[in-house]
Amino acid sequence: MAHYDYAGTSVFVAGGTSGINLGIADAFARAGAKVAVMSRSTERVDAAVRQLSRHGRKTLGHAGDVRDIDQVRAAMQVAHDAHGPFDVLVSGAAGNFLCPALDLSPNGFKVVIDIDLIGTFHVMRAGFDFARRPGASFINISAPQSVSPAPMQVHVCAAKAGLDQIMRVLALEWGEHGVRVNSIMPGPIEGTEGLSRLLTETERPQFESRVPMRRVGQKEDVANMALFLGSPLASYVTGALIPVDGGVSLLGGRNYAGTPAPTPRD
Ligand code: COA
Ligand code: NAP
């Protein structure tokens, strides 16, 4: 498939060492960008860099936790020094598990808020200082839980709704700097940790029969939207929450979470 030529551009993907986010990083590298990724595990960072390097562009990775803004800044400094100001910044680190609110400890709630919500603010805020201005495109990875309340997902619903409000406020404040800020809302995506945590293989056929497009998505479906948002084709798009979900967000949260009756964890 033909894409906008990203040759010479600099892309940073927070949480870009696995799943959907690695798919996005890979798509940018394939389209010619210099790509930097960051996540907690050094092994994952090294493996992602090996994968991305196959496209023949400059690639680097740096271990860091989005919950610590100093670690975010350190990783961005390395990427900025090697690749230049960020043309595209993706914030996709997240944590998720199914748990009814009555069984969720305060720390269980907090850990998802810390990674998804506060981590996103860290990535956006630190990223502004390293971004190409004007011209940069910031992309958050949201989820249907941002708009559809889902049982056993009180932590994720709160975090993703909050990060989309961060996105909208920053779009308002940073438009004058020529920085666009948007969110992609993926639906259930094949072969990912997130989907395996929400849906069992047994539940999947019944779930897929309810998806308007009658299938789960592919990582490429999400990456293609990121390639669009990062390009001049989207130069007037900011403050948008864009579903890439085959219509799943039209169904409401109970359909997304799969299991309607909350059950405590083992
Ligand atoms: N059900 C209920 N509570 C859970 C839980 C579960 N399945 N998994 C973790 N928790 C609670 C822990 O019990 C702990 O609370 P406590 O101190 O009161 O016992 C709290 O969450 C923090 O857990 P911890 O394991 O210390 O956090 P961590 O920082 O090591 O890991 C997670 C963060 C829990 C989000 C972990 O699942 C993770 O790293 N996820 C990343 C991958 C992922 O979720 N991918 C899907 C993205 S959609
Ligand atoms: P994944 O494979 O588990 O990817 C999560 C990534 O974030 C990993 O690279 C992980 O690497 C990193 N990460 C986690 N915590 C971090 C932290 N504190 N600091 C830095 N990096 C951290 O998940 P996925 O299923 O592909 O989901 C990716 C994104 O898509 C998430 O934002 C998720 O909410 C969203 N989404 C997913 C689906 C789906 O169907 N999968 C649907 C809707 C939305 P380390 O472990 O090395 O830190």
C-alpha cells in the first residue's frame, strides 16, 4: 500500500515496543521515518529496535517508565539528539485488567491512572519541548472505554476518558504553536495483549458476530490512521477522537468487555 513518504522525519513512540504501538512504530519506519521507542523492559526495547531496524532507517530505543517524567525526558533527549525534533509523537503506554470495582484496591485503580492518564500527560508535556514547532502531530492511543462505560473497567474508563480530555485541552492550547493533538480509538485488535485480557477465545465468535464489520481489527488498521494523522493530509485535523474499531463503539461498553456478569479474580 502506498503511503506518505516519511523520509527524514522523526517519530517517537512511548510504549512502542509491543502490540498496537509497535505496529505503529513499524509502519512509520517502513514509510521512511527515523523511529525511537520507549518502554519499561530493556529486552522489549532491544527486540523492537531489532525489528524496526530491518526497514533500513535510523532506529533507537530507550528504557523508561511513563509514570516518571524524568525518564520520559531522558528518552526523548536521546531521540531528539539522534533524530531531530519530533514530527510525530505517539503516546500509547497502557495497563489493563478486568476487575469489578468492589474488588479493585486503591492501588489497582491508581496504577492504571498513573500509566494511562498521568503517563500520557507526561509524554505530551515533555514531548512539546522536543517537538517540531510548527508542524508536529501528537497522537494518543485511547480506547472505546473512553466513551462507553464497561463493567470491570472502572479504572480504564476513568483513565481513557481523562486522557481524551487532555488531548482536547492541548489541541486548544497548542494550535497556535502549530502542534496538532488527536486520539485514535482502536477497537479490539487481533493478536494483542489488550484483547487477550478482555476477551477469551471462547467468547470471540459471539463477540465478532456483534461487531458491525463482523471482524476484529488488525494492527495495520490502527497504524494506517496514525500514518494519516502524522501527515500533511491531516493538517487541519486536531482535537479529534477517531475510532478505528469496525463500529464497535456504537455498541456500548457491555458488548465490548465480553463478559456481562462481573466476576472477582481468582
Ligand atoms: N486484578 C485486580 N487487581 C490487580 C490486577 C488484577 N488482574 N493486576 C494488578 N492488580 C493490582 C495489584 O494487586 C496492585 O494493587 P495492590 O498493591 O493493592 O495489591 C496494583 O494493581 C499494582 O499492581 P502491580 O503488579 O504492582 O503493577 P505494575 O506496575 O507492576 O503493573 C499492570 C501494571 C498491573 C497494569 C500490569 O498489568 C502491566 O504492566 N500491564 C501492561 C500490559 C497491559 O496491560 N497491556 C494491555 C494494554 S490495554
Ligand atoms: P501491549 O502489547 O501490552 O502494549 C503496551 C506497551 O506499553 C508495551 O510496549 C509496554 O512495554 C508499554 N508500557 C506499559 N506500561 C508502561 C509504562 N509504565 N511505561 C512505559 N511503557 C509502558 O498492549 P496493546 O494491547 O497493544 O495496547 C496498546 C494500546 O492500545 C494501549 O494504549 C491500549 O489501551 C490501546 N487499545 C488496545 C486495544 C486492543 O485490542 N489491544 C483496544 C483498544 C485500545 P513494557 O512492558 O516494556 O513497559
